[in-house]
Amino acid sequence: MKSIRMVAPPPENTSGVGKYTDTLTDELSGELSVTVQYFPAESTRPLKFLKSAIEAGTAEEDIVHIQYDYVLFGRFSLMSLLFFPVLFLTKHLFGTSVVVTMHEVINANLVGKRLWWVKAVYVSVVNKSIAKATDRTVFLSDRTERLFAQYLDEDSSCRVPHGVPSPENCSTSKETAKREFGYEADEKLIIEPGYVDPRKGSHVFREIAELMPEFEFLLAGGSPREKYDDYAEDIMVDAPSNLQLTGVLDEDKFHMAFQAADLALLPYQELYLSGVKNTVAQSGIFNLCVAHKLPVITSSCPYFKDLETKCGCVRTFEDTNGAVDVVNEFFDKEAIRMELKDNMERFHERNNYERVIAEHVTVYAEVTEDRKYSEHQK
């Protein structure tokens, strides 16, 4: 049985990567021996990342698998420039095989105009350091693979679905779940589940609630970091009576929100933050909606437009007035509701964890064979 060292942020980290890794390792443990190593996510202390890189690179497991997102490696992802060169050295000194899953991708085309060339060069250096340290790079969508392709050697990447988990804690009826959040069984409830921050378009959710007083709206989450506390509070200042903000929910209550809802509305925004455009490469929240069989309407980010065009499992809108039209059409036309439901079920079948685990096992086998071939060539 192959052994894997999974290197990831702790599950309580607000990025969602840690929670994803928790689910992945639970599923993988039935097929492989998996050891989890948590790295010091968002720390700015170089020695912590140095220690973490050495621990990963000198591990006894067959393969080291790193779950990567730029924001987890300190301000401006500076710690990436320490972690991956060290991993590159240990890989060659100790024969370590390295797999990296890129949860997001930034390249020179996504940096802002101010000091463009400085930021473009910096991003390229970070990406090249990741690519050099990696035997196989895993992407969760076609788009992220295309954004990173220029840094990779041929045949060194692959796509693996993010995965739709099995729904948890779903024994509560819709009526009971609605009462838990203060709603009557016959009230139409629209939710945006997850953290409240500008990238999630939580302010747009409020604007739509103001335009649709006949529906109830619930922001089922809270601010992920102190810097967004004021943002969350501003949304609720003079908020319409049909909008509620829960604050951060525990696991049981969070899943109950999906059960209570009739529709999920995800007005995600692709914004420039710290001089870099944050794109939507995949969505764990969308996958949870699929797991809970909760229909979804989203903003027209390219990722969601692809899902709409290729799978028909979401409906998208361009602006707040467009959102109003799409929501009304959803509740007015049963044919649309049934079509969304059927297409979401097909999406679930194609992206369930049984397939995700099988594809990970294949990746690990290929990397192991590549290493054996390389050693034989020597």
C-alpha cells in the first residue's frame, strides 16, 4: 500500500483548503496510508515554513502531496519562495516525490496595472519555484490548468475534480430547519452560505434582497477575518427586514442552513485584491449545494458560465436586475426547477468522491512509476 504525506493548512483555516483536505484524506484512507502534516498557514515567520518544508521533504512516505493556495503562504505569498526551493533541494537529496494541488492560480495576466512588470515578474518567480519542485501538478478545473500551463513541462499536470462530498448532518426536515432559523415552512428562503467578504459578493446579496421583499434572504455565515468585520456590519446597517445575517455557524447549523433553503444565490465577484485579480477557479460552496440538492443561481464569473454552458447545473445573471429576473423565473417555472435538479444530479455523478479518489490513486501510481523509471535510467 502506497503511503502519502498530505501537507495542508489545518481544517479550521478560513480558506476552505483545510476542510477540503480533511474530506479528501478521510476518503483516501480507505485506499492508501495517509499521514497529515499541517503547515503554518498565513504565518509570516520564515523558520516555521523552513521547518515545515524540511519535514515534508525528508518524510519517509512514498509521496508528499501539498494542498496549495497563495494566500496561505504569508503576505504576498512570500513564504512560497522559501518553502518550495527547500522542497526542491530535499526532493533531489532524498528522492522525495512531490505532488501539488493548485487550488487557485495567479499569473502575469491577472496582476493590476500599477507596477505591472514588478508584480508580473514576482508572480512568475513564485509559480516557477512551485513548478520546479513538483513532479505532478494537479488542477481542479480546466481554467486553472490553462493559467499555469506556461510554467510546466509537458505531461507534468493533470485535472482532478474538486469533488462533491456526501451531505453531512442532513436528517433535519426542511420545515424544522426553517424554524431553526426563524422562518415559517411556507416562506421562500434564499441563502448565501459561507463566509461574508467582498469576493463572495455579500453586499450584492443585500442589494438583491432589497429588490425582492417578497422573499426571505439569509447570509448563512460571518466574517472570516477581523479585517472584514466592518464589511459585514455595514451590510446589516439599515438592512431590509427580509435579510438576516447569522454570523459564523458551527458545522451542524451550517449544514442545516442548506436544508432550510429553497435556493442558493452566489453573487461571487472577481476583484483586484492586493494588486491581483482574484478569480473563481472552483467553489466548495457550490459543491456543498450540489451535495444537499439545493438549486443554485450565480453571478456570471467564467467558472460558473462554464458550468451553465457545459452542464446546465446553475443559472447565471449579469447584474442585480438580471438576478431578480432569474430568481423569479426559477420560482415561477417548475420546468426550470426540474431541469436544474436533473443536471445537478448528473454533475454529482460525474464529480463524486469515488471518482476523485480513483483519480488521485492513479496520479500517485504514475508518479511512483516515473520515479522508478528515472532511478533505472541513472
